Amino acid sequence: MKIAVFTPKIYRTAFEEAIRGLNRQDCFFCLEYSDFYQISELYEQLRDSLDGILFSGNAPENYFHSRYPSVRLPICSIRHSQILTALSLLRFSRENPQIPLTKVFCDGIANVTDRKIYSDCLGPELMPRSLTTWHYTDHMLEELGNEIFRLYQTGEICHSFFTISSLYEQAAAKGLPCTHIALRPENIREGLLRILSITENQKPSDAAVLSMILCYTTDRKPDYNETEYREATLKKLLVDYKKEQGLGELSIDSSNGRLELMLPALCGPGNPWQPLLDCFQKVQEQYSHSLLAGIGVGLYFQQAHSSALSALNYARDFAPGCCFCQQDMTLSGPLLTEHCLTLHTNLLSLSANIAAELSISPMNYVRTITLMEQRKASPEAPLPVTSELLARYLNVTPRSASRILGSLAKRKIIKEVPPLNPPSGKGRPVLCYELAVSSFI
């Protein structure tokens, strides 16, 4: 088993010492990077031989997910202690009463939830400047560093506390007053044990539980007799399929206009949900009404069921008659269509800020970026995206897709490119786009 530990130079010694202290030290090896773009280069060299990845912080992990939204390796990162960061700020305030905390920058306050925790510890009037405005726009890390240095020059900040090592190294190299908030040895050891446990639980031989929730009611609730008839029809189809396939362990329960299926299975490296997806396809062919389905994969019943509920909600928001599957932190769908995409669910929350700025949903934003990334990685040549193509992947009108592409182009997340086959006749030209940057959160 090979688990890569991506770490900046400042943490390498601490990680190597923690690895030597484990009995499983042969599983880990450190990969040192100086900027986020090196993470991509190192990963590309080893992607076929890795069993898991640990990042020294959530910023490089977020960058990795934005660069590889479809990756299904076990991945986690080590979080900095919010309380210790707040204590560091309070200690600085006590030791430097001439510098108000409002003139201090701290990159550890990343979102609204963090701001509430720090505000409770420090008081609203003492809140330092932070990354809240940018959220985690990792592709703008260089621009963010420039903005921080501008704040130094204009006197708007006098000191900075950095958890992102590259920002600290840049500031320290310029001789600016700053402090690095380092990971504690116990946090590093905890992170190593956590990724080790997650990776071992992902072995193909490990047993998993599959859950599928079939929703056969519509927004216009049918009468009682109609609901009872649909349920009886579906149950018969499912029982016949269970008998035909010899799936003695498949359980079928009904609940509030839904049928819930549960099946123990092997969590293989491919598509472990395939047994229930085959069942959904077979039933859908014989059932006259529209169905929605969510499939969940987990190590135990509750985890699989929770994932199935989440997948069903995504299916409901996407289109009638479709099926999504959630496994760990990845979401795939709509299955059984040529427009299926696999993305990391973390991206949906991480992209909430930028999606709101663009007036589109996080799902449409992440699906657009995922589609463009896949087409940019075409083995022959990058394949551009048009509004017609994007409309099919988002299940929206071409006009809505064109508006989304225009918003992304305006933010310079994507760029317009010449069409592969320029039209020879008259009429409005087809606009084609491809990604302009390598990470997009």
C-alpha cells in the first residue's frame, strides 16, 4: 500500500519524524512541493500507483479536488486548530497592544462558520482581516499574496498569521512581520492514522452495503389507490428481479412513496453500485411511470442509506427519471446516460461563493468545470464546449447554458477558442470555450 503525503518544505521533517514513529511507516512517502502547481505534476507521475493521499492542509486539498474533481482515491488533509489560532491572536494582542487585531491578517479564517468561532473567542470588534472575501479561490493564491503585500504597503495591516506555508514563506522572504501557525505533532500523527484507516477500508476485498431509494410519486400527489397500485406494481417487478438474479440478500421495504433496497456487496475498484443500477435499469424498462433513484455505497447500513438519500435529492433537482449515486465524497450521475459526470461533493460547498457571484447553482458550476476539465484532457487535442453541449450536461436550455458560459468567460475562468469545424455559411457563429486556468474553486 502506497500513501503519498504532500507537504511543503516547512513540514517535511515533522512528517518524516511522525512516519518513523508509526509501525506502518513503509506505507507512507513524502512528496515536497513549493507551489500548488507542483502538486499536479507529482500526482501525474504517480497517479496509477497510489492507494491514498494525505495533504498537510485543506488549501492544497481543495486545490487538488478542483484540479481533479473525478478522482476516487481516499484523500484527507490535516486541519489547523481554530482554538490555537485564536489563542495565538489573543497572545499577540496582549504582547503588542499598540497594534489592533483589526490591522492583523489571518488566513486561517476561511468561511462564515469559522468567523463565528473566532468572533466568539476574540469578540466582533477584534476580528482580523481574513480570507473570507476570497473563500478558497486557490487558483488566485498568487494574486491573493499580492493583495496581502499591498495591504502591508498601505499600512492597512501590520502583521500576518499564516497557516498556508507558501504565503508565509513569501512574506518572510520580503522581511515582512509575520507568524507561521504550524501543525502540532499530535495532529500530524492523527492525520497519518486517519488516512491509513480510510485507505485500508477502501480495499476491494472489503464488504460494503448498497442502498437504493426508488421514488415513484410525483409533485402532484396521486390518490391513495393510485399510490397503492404503483407500489404493488414496483414491488412485484423487484421481487421478480430478485428471484431471477438469485439475490437472496436483497431487502425491499416501502416508506412514504418510496421503496428502499439494501444489498451487501463487495466494494470493488470499479462501480460497486452496479448490481443495484442493473436492477434500476431493468425495472425502469418495465415500469410505465417515471422513476427517480438514488444509490448509496457505504461500509454499513446507515452510511449507505444516508448517501442514497443525498443522491436521490441530486436526482430530483436534475431531471425526472434519472439516477445518481454517491460513494464517500464522490457523486456520479445521471447514470445510464451519456451525460454522466463524476465529481467530488466537497466542490459543491467550496464553490458556493463563486457560484453565487456568477448567479448560477453550485451544481451547474461544478458540472461545467468538470466537463471542461475532461474535454481539456482529451488524448488527441482539447475539445471545446459549446452552449448546446453544456445544455445537455446541465439539463438546461441552450440560452441558459450560454449565459453560464458568458459569466465564466467574464471571470476569465474559461476562454473563447476557435471552433474545430468553422461553419462555411451565413448565420451567427457557434461560440466555443475551454478552461483558462488549472483550478477553479
